[in-house]
Amino acid sequence: MQNKTTPVQLDLTSQIERETEIESYTVHETAEFTQTENAQYLRYTETPEVTAEDENDSALPLESKVALKLESDGSIKMRRTGVLNSQLHFDMDRTTTTNYRTPAGIIVLDVITEQIQVEQDAETMSGAIHIVYTLNEQDTSLGNYQIDIRYHA
């Protein structure tokens, strides 16, 4: 099978719940969906939305390149590169460990995947990905996370 890459429109909503506060953000970007013999990839560049009051804030994060790999075993790997670098492996069958690289150093995190749902339509090159997970650092919860992605050609 020859690799096939298709440009798609991506809509992502992420929600982070830490103790009593909930933070969420959305991303609307053009992405690439690639079908290979062994996996599928969704790649995009995440650019933070800047509001008028944010324009002079030099601490704003720069863009990040994100790649999701949908494995044939149902697990998903998410690699993020930019100011912060990470690779999260979402696997319903086991807790995975990742090194989260920050400007301050490396943090070792456990990824506990609670839910993965993937729906795809090969004819229309559209789909949805739903991931719910918890991140722990040394048995301390850093929060509960939910990612919802929809894409279409």
C-alpha cells in the first residue's frame, strides 16, 4: 500500500481539570492525515490564539508541532515539539511513562488512559478522536485531561 496524505481541517477541544479549576482551549488548524500500511498519522501546527491584551506578553508560548499516530493495536501516540517537548502514549491496556521536557528540565510522568474512541470514514476522509487520561508525577495527580478532535477533508 502506498502512503496517502490528504489535507484536512482539524478542530480540537482540550479540557484540563486540576483540583477545583477547569481550563479549556480550542484549536482550528489545517492538518495532514496520512494513511500508511501500519498506522495513520494526523499532523498539525498548533498556534496559540492571541487576544488584544496578550499581544505585548512575551511569555506567550510559541507554536508547537503535533503529530498523532493511530496504532493498529488501538493505542495512540501524541508527539509535541516546540518550547515544551513530550510524547504521550495512550494505551487502554497499561499505564505508560513519558519524559516531559521543559525549559526547567525533564519531568517523568505516568499516563493513565481512561478512554479512547476513534471513528473514521475513509470515503469522506473525516473522523473523530476522543481521549480521556490522567497525568501523574510520582503518584501525585497533575490533572484529568480530555482531548476531542474532529477532522474532515
